[in-house]
Amino acid sequence: MFYGLARRPLPRAWVILHRVQRSGPSGPIDSARTSADGRYAFRLARTDTNAVYVTSSWYDGIAYFSEPAPISGRAVVTLQPIAVYDTTTTGPPIRVQHRLVTVARPKQDGTRAVLELLALENPGTATRVAPDSTHPNWAGVVPHEGIQFEVGQGDLSPEAIALSGDSVLVFGPIPPGGPKQLNFSYVLPATTQQLAIPIDQRLGQLLLLLEDTTTGVTAPGLEALGVEEIEHRRFASYRALNLAPGADVVLTFPSRGFRVQSLLPYVVGLLALALAAGLAVVLKRARLAPEQGSS
């Protein structure tokens, strides 16, 4: 375990060992203090073959974690060391190292699912914390067409991320020493024919994955990377580097064309009219039958 970017050993700090698994109990299972050189060790009598293990430590009110590691079948496992930092509410702006935008093929109702992954980088020397609930550590604009916004699991806690209007706000701590992943998703309505991806701050790299490979793309310095297969799905891949704020990035989706399903509302309406007309004829005949009988 070490302190700061200079990686100075941190002695006498508490470290907690956690077991994480999809099914079965998960949580802390042991703890230990670091030695004078920042090292720590745990001895497990029995390990779970379906679990991964991770260590954590608190420093200056912030929890820090090591990279998770599977332990099953190995006598000795070396985990990545934990790095801890001081905290600050000021410093150089948080940077967006790269942004990946994945747009799925339209569903039967014409809506498209979008997944965005951003790598946020703290260029300072201390962990950035929000000064209060109205001033986030970082904010970024998303397309205003998006609905059903959801935050996914990443390096930043979903509970510390909010959507305000068209802006994603990050209130959770952002430590230095490497990019932290933020991911979220939203849905584009079926009426969306063009999507302008807002570039409100300098962006190191923009990656686009478009499952509808005929989608048109415009962006400064755009590079087509071909078609990639990801989990048995094919995506057209594009890249643009070093985008300045205000850069125009626009996706133009192909026309959906004629679909038999689009006639369904009209067919249902015509059937309803036909049934109503048939019912009127039957009722009219029923009223005339007694009159004809009496004559």
C-alpha cells in the first residue's frame, strides 16, 4: 500500500479483504495492518473457486480498492497495491481521455439503445472531491433526445452520478493516477433521424460503434476503422482524435423504409370499422323482423 503519486509506503494502515461472488455471500472476510514498508498479507484456509478477492483501505475519508483477483487453485497470489491520496476540492479540470458511443440497431418499435463509456482523468496530485451537492467534480453534456437515462457499474459509484437536464454530473471522488471509467445508457426515440453528439470540452479520443452499419457519420478528422464483430454482432467503427469544444459530430440514421408492422394500426382500425358496420346491419335487421312479421 502506498501514498501519493510518489508511491511512498504507508505503514500501520488497516486493509480489509473482501470476497465477491455472483451467488452466495459476499463481503469483508479478514483485515490486517500494513508493515513499515506498506506490505500486507492474508492467509486463507479455504478459498471459493467461484469468487474473486479484493482489498480496500480508507484514507482521508475515502475508500480505495485494489484490482480484483481470482485466487482459486493458487497457493500464493499477489494483489495490485492500493494507492491512497490526500483530498482537495480544487485543482486542474478533470479531463475526458476518451469517449466510446455505441448505438444499437433499432428495435421493432424503432427505438435505439445507446451506451456511452467515458474515461475521466484527474491530472492533479490529490483525489478530487465535490465541495457541496451543487458543485460536481465533473459535468458533461449528453444528447437532449436521450430518454430512460441509466448509470451503469464502473469505477465511479452510480449513487454519486446524476442527470440534470442534458448534463451528467459526477459528485463522487476522482483520484489521480489513471483514468476512471464512467458509463451510462439512454434510448433514442423512433423519430430520431439525426443525432448530434455534443462535444462541450476537449476530448482526447472519440470512438463510435454503430450496429446499423449504413449510418452516416460526420466529424472533424474522422477515420473509418471498418466493421468489427463484438459478441456475434457487427458494428461499423469510427475514430476521431483531439476534438475541440464545439466540434460537430453528427450521426444520420438510414430511413427505416416500408415495414409490414407499420400497417398494423390501420388494419386494426379498418377491422373495427368493419365490425361496427356489421353490427349496425344486424341490429337493423333485428328491428325490421318484428315489423315484417306483423304485416
